[in-house]
Amino acid sequence: MHMADALLSPEVGIGFLVASGACLGYSAKKLRDEGDERKAPLMGVLGAFVFAAQMINFTIPGTGSSGHITGGMLLTMIVGPYAAFLTIASVLIAQALFFADGGLLALGCNIWNMGFYPCFVGWLIYKAIAGRNPSKRRLSVAAVIGPVVALEMGAFSVVIETLLSGKSELPFGKFFALMLGIHFPIGLIEGLVTVAVINFVYGIRPEVIKVNLGLGDAYERGKRSYRPVIITMLIAALTVGGVVAWFASAHPDGLEWAVGRMTGSNELAAPHGGVVDKFGEIQKKTAILPDYGFKEPENAPKKEGEGEPHWPQVSGGTSLSGAIGSFIVLAISGLIGFALIKIRGKKPHEH
Amino acid sequence: MSHHDANRLDRHAYIDSVIHRLDPRAKVVATFVFIMTVVSYPKYAVAPLIPFVFFPMIMAIMGFVPMGLLLRRLLIASPFIVFIGIFNPLLDRMPMFHIGGLALSGGWMSFISILLRGFLCVGSAIVLIATTSMPKIAEALGELRAPRALVVQLMLLYRYLFILLEEASRMSRARALRAGAGKARIGVATGMISTLLLRTVDRSDSVWQAMQARGFDGQLRAPRRMKWKMKDTMFLLIVIAGSLALRIFPVTRLIGERFFP
């Protein structure tokens, strides 16, 4: 679910960088106020653990595919929301650099989509369901619902970010149904594995789990009865999810209508009015050569036969010179590349 | 997720080259400026993006980044981009780009544009890590006013990243040797993850003790401060001016028109 630089517009990328940056600053401050230096090494090692845990692939029952956990909810339950958010952010930064997941501008979006929801929303859900003195049953329910909600919200964010950026042609309804449909079972499995891991670790080293979750006697007492609860939960969740997915795919127009009502425009991909138009205005004002071809408004309304066409009118001549220019630039870059390889000398040794 | 590539990228960051010697802050800012410029193009831009290849290419060559590794990471990183982008040709069929009798639809143009953007942005990120190293990037972020806790976190994460990746791959190998090929069942994987978590927590305890013995106070101190030199200013200026110039003048088209007036 990594958002990619290639699908982003600068406004959306910067917007989410600012939002995630603010959350990071706040979390860092909260951690400093807590004054628990012991958390520093734990967070560092847990960040590495998330990477390692993602290497452990398993088959997803009922399908041919395999998957791995993302670990957001698990971290939140072990170290609390602020430390978990910082840890997830660091994991995503390392992934963007070492594994080329997403990209650097998309980090803001990714930290938001995969950090904010599991850490803060997931934590609220956990607190609301599990309460002060959680039983095993309540904790399990919370640990399953948390990731489902967090992943669905994250997927929804991906849809919004993609559509606001306007690089993809996907219509809102279908994209929405697709992303939320895919991430529903993923969230369920994440939740089930999270519960299993929490319980496994609790059985051996209860203090690791107890510290943050404030588990009390009720947790021990509820030991036997959590299986039927999970199954009930699963059925309920599947039913709800199925209904939502069916509704979403059967009535995309209804969803578009709803979103249209919310945002004051009919199609998010090419809206006029609202945020995108504001950005458009800013872009126009800051444009260096406003009349230039490449500054053509890409968000112009898609009405055929009247006014401006949707995209800049391209005559055959400019297309051709563009294509020829591209090949020439590529050829030049190839030549320069070879020349550089010749003149750069031998590879120095690692030290 | 292959951690061998990550390992190679990491080791490569410790060689010495013109690019490796640049100030990490200059490289971080330059990469960001570059990515911002690339994504600021409208969605049908293809030709204007091509000259941007120069930045990651020159950085990669002068930094001795192994080309095979770079290309493989680029390809592995693209599935999500392709998955989202491939809908454009299906949904946007308005012919837009003409050469002779050939017409390309707007959807294909925007799809190619998305792929090109992906290669440029991901490529520059890979070049950044392969020529700078994670601790230096973390330090640079700290110097650029990122929260201290995040910098410490990035450094500690990096220190244990490859150790735990190795641990996880040992566990996977052990399972494969006992259970044969194929993926683990979900219950087995859960057990492995739990065991790994327990070992991780144990490790964090000993790390904490070792850090206490060395007087850890919430800060990791860099062995030496970064020094900003004239060449770093030059490098950053060239990247910014180059990006702006390309963004303002349609260089590709001008070159094309010279040969095809």
C-alpha cells in the first residue's frame, strides 16, 4: 500500500509531509516528556524487528497468495502510540531508501497512511474497546478491529491522495471499492496474527505486554473463551465488509454522489472549486511563464465541445519535435554516461 | 523482500568517491529539489522529463553505484505504480500524440509519464542511500531540524536492521529445512514472529544495559561534525539551477526543433 512519488502532485506530497512532520514532532515531544530513555533501544530494535517480521511470509488461507504482517498495531500495543509512530516512520524511511518502496516525497503520505492510523486511531480503538482492565476477549476483539479499521483508513487515504494528485484516471467509486476491498481481508489477517502474537508473548513474558496495555486479572480469567468470540467477530466483520464492498461496487455512482455532496464537486479527479482549484490558483500565481504550454491547467473541466479542451492541444509538429528531442537527449545522456564511466577511473575499495 | 540488495546498497555507501564526499545535507536537499521538480510536471509530460535522467545517471556513475543493482531495484519497485498507472490507457482513450499516421492516446502518454517519474524518483532515492549511508542521512536530517528522537531512532534502527534481518532469514531457513519448500502456514509464521519478538525484546534489554554502561543520555553523538564546503554549495546550486532551467525551458522540444524545424 505504499504511495509512490510517481502518482503524486507536489501540493499533495508537501501537504502530507507537513502533516506527518507535525505528528512526528508532537510524538517526539511526548516521548521526551515521558522521559523513559529505556524506550530508545527498544524502539530501535523493534523497528528492525518489523523489517525482519515482514520477511516471514505465510500463505493466506483460502487464496493462493502469501503475505506478511505490517506490524503497526503490534508495535502500538507494545510501546504505545507515540513511540510506535516514530518507529513506523523510521521503518518507512528505511524502506524508501533501502528497498525503494514509494519514494522520498511520498514519505509524508506513507507515514500518514501506515503510521497515523494504526498508531493513533488504532490506539483509540484499543482503549475504547479494551478499557482500563482488559480481559483477553476484549483485547482480542480490539486487536482485530484495530488493524482492519487502520488499513481501511490507510487505503482510503491512498485513494484520496491519488485522486487529488490527478495523475491517475481511475474513477473514485471503482478505485475506492478496489482498494478497500483488497485491504479488508489483509486487515483481518493482520489482526488475527497480532492477537496470536500478543497472546503467545503474554504466555511466556507477560511483563512485555503488560507494561503498556495495563493488563489485569480479567485478562487471565478470560483465557478460555476467546476463540468463539473471534469466530463471531470474523463472521460479523466479513458480513459487514461484504455488504460494504457489494454496495461500493454496485453503486459507485451513489458513492460519487456522496463524495460530491461532501466536497462540492461531482468528480474528485477533475474538480473545480475546493482544494484542487485553490492549489491551481496558487500554481497559476506562482507560475513563472503562465502562458507557456506546460502550464496548461491539467485540471480543466472535461466538457467536450465547449471552451478549452481537456488537455493542451498538441499539433503533429510539436509531438514530433518532442519525440525527436527525447531520443536525442537520451542518446546524449548515453554518450555522456559512457564517457563518464571511462574517465571516472577504478572503483575505490570499501573502508 | 530481498535484504541482499539492501545489504549491498548499504556497503556501497562506505566506499569513497566524488559523490560520497559531498556533504550529506547537500545530497538530501538536492534529491528533494530534484524529486519536487519532476513531480511538478503536468500529467501528460513525457519529453520534458527525459533530460532529468542526467541527475541520477551522473550521480550513479560518478558514485560507482552498481548498475545491475540499480536497475533491479527500479524494476522491483514499480509494480504498484504499474498497477495504478495501467488504468490510464484503459480509461483515457482520447488520441493526443501524433507522429505521421501513428496516434498515441492521452492515457498511454500519462502512463509513460508515471513510469518515467517513478524511475526518476526511485532512482534518485537509491542513489542517495548508496552514496551517503543511513547514519549520515539521519545526521543530515537532524541538522535540517528533524526531531532528535527521530534521528536517534533511525540510527538505532539501522544498527540492528541487518542483524535482525539475518536472524529472520536464519529462522526461515530452519523452518524450510524441517518442513520442506513452500511458504509457512499462518500458525507457524505466527510462532516464528512471536519468537522473533521475544528475542528482539531480550536484545533490547542487553542493548540498554550496554548503553547505560556507556552513559547514554538520550542522544547519540556523531564522531565528527559535518563540514560544508565550497563544492557542496556549487553542487546544490547546479542541481537547483539545472532543475529550474529544465522546468522553465522545454529543452527537449527545442533540441527536436533544431533537427526537425
